[in-house]
Amino acid sequence: MHDTLTGGLDLAWWITAVELPAMGGLFWLIARVRKDADSALDELRARAEEAQAQVRESLAAYKLEVAKTYVSFATLKDVEQRLTDHLLRIETKLDSGFLPFEAGRR
């Protein structure tokens, strides 16, 4: 009978002296890790939003630069028409036998 009583006391002592503080420490550790992870995630989210804002600003600036420096469709069409007309005039002169130099001399 003495063995069952001391066995129960040993078990109660083990739970009280060792396992409860160990479980409390593990609970505290889990809570701390979760808090650190949440704060790291919030910081990462803030940095990602800041980077996204910078990318949007850069894209807007690039679009503005493109709008300022690239040629419009109407201007491009006008230049193409002038080149075509000039090439047609050169072709006409070549077909008519126009020679800018006298025959035999350059």
C-alpha cells in the first residue's frame, strides 16, 4: 500500500514540478514566436506596399515620357507620304532617262 501512495505522490510531484513549468514555457515560446511572425509579416506587407507604390509611380512616369517623346500616328503617316512621293519622283526621273552627267564623263 505504501508503494501505491508514494507512486501517486511521485507522479503528482512530477506533474507539478516538471511538466507544468515545461508546458508553460512551451506555451510562452509558441506565443512569442507567433507574435514575432505577425510583426515580421506586418513589416513585410508594409515594405511590399511601398515597393508597389514606387513601381506604379515609375510606370506613370514612363508612360508620360513615352507620350512626350514618341511620334504620333498622324506625323508618322505624313513622313511616310513625303518619302513615298520623293521616291516616286526619283523613279520617274530614272525612267525618263535623265542623266545628271554628260555621257562618258563623270
